[in-house]
Amino acid sequence: MYICAAFALVSLWFAWTALSSLERLTDAAERDIAAGYGWFWLFLAAVATAFGVLSWAIVKGKFGLSKSADE
């Protein structure tokens, strides 16, 4: 769960770097490529966040998946 958080933060940093540089690019092809990279890293951050929340919920027993010894 902590690895997911670290990966999400790194992915957000890459996305921010790519998307914030769009206004400085003059070539339309380079701008499209940079926007594609930015959206890709933003997608990876969302996936890492979703898996982190899912793993946290499983560890905390929010889904009722953990079985007690009494059953």
C-alpha cells in the first residue's frame, strides 16, 4: 500500500512535468506527444491510487474477506 502511494506520487510528478511544459512547446507534434505522456502518467497515478485504496480496504477488512478462527 505504501509502494502504491510512492508510485502514485512519482507518476503525478511526471504528469505535472509533462503537462506543465505544454505552453512552452511550439511544435504541434511535440505538444501532442508531451500531452500523451502527461495523460499516460496521470492514468498510472490513478491506477496506483485505486490499487492502494483497494489494498488498504482489504487489510482493514472492509470487504469481509478475513475469516476469524471461530468460524
